Amino acid sequence: MDDIANELGISKKTIYLHFKNKTSLVKECAFSVSQRITEGIDVICSSEHNPIDEVFEIKKFISEQLRNERTMPQYQLQKYYPEIYKTVRQTQFDKMMECTKNNISRGIQNGLYRKNLDPDFIARLYFVGMTGIRDEKLFPLKTFSPEYIIDEYLEYHLRGIVTQQGMLSLNQFIKENQSNEE
């Protein structure tokens, strides 16, 4: 609380005028970040990009939103505020399931994803994968940058579900973005 007060140039007493305790401040911050990300994902999904492009647009958006995070706040939330973590995680799960199932259904309809996919099952695998790649014990930051991990996982995921037409779209997207990054 001292650090927050110093950063804002106010007293701790002023903070406590707005939040009854540290837990309520943490809860408000966590829910605010979660809501901002959820609303951004909703905007991306409503624009109905090519489903492959949509996956990368969401990745780009989330990376921009969390770019200044030096540590993984989810682990701190889980350790010190398990009830807040549980609620935020459920919100993440619900949003990712909704968005991913819609993405997969559209990809199947557009001929980009294989017709035999079970959107609910694939969405759950995707959630497990996306949350699992954030485990610093499995993917140490000294070895793997967050950008590398996410890019590799997304390509891995998409290569497993695309059709030949989808592979052309994925390869085109990768080619265009590699030339933009160089």
C-alpha cells in the first residue's frame, strides 16, 4: 500500500477512502484488467476476421495489454488471493471457451478448419495449452521469451486444426508477419 500511495503521490489514508482494505483494491484491479481484456476480445471477435487472423489479433491485443507486466500476476493472485484468482480464472475460461468455440465453428464453415473437430473439446485443449505455457517452471523465461512461447503455441495449435486451405492462409499470415518484423 505504501508503494501505491507513493506512486500516486497520495497518502495511504486517501487510498482507504476508496477501498476498505487491500483485498478490495486487489479485487478491483484484477476485475478491471479482466474486464478490459474481455471487452477488447469481444471487439475483435465481433469484427469477424478470418478465424486464423482472429487468433493472432487476440494474441496481439492481449500481449499489448500485458506488455508491462514484469511478473506473472496470476501466480501472485493464486497464492495470496485464491478467491479472487478463482473468479478471474473462471471469467478467463468462460470468455476463452465462448470465443474459441465460435472461432472454430466459423473456421469449419469457412473451410479453414477440419470438419471433424469438436469445438468444445478443442476449446478446452486450447485453454489448457494457453494457461500451461505461462508456467515458468515448464518454460523458463531465461530460455523462452513470452512472445516466442505464444507464437510457437499458436502455430502449433492452428497447424493441428487447419485444412489445406487453412494451411495456405496460415502460411500467408506467417509470411506477411515475418517480413513485417524484419
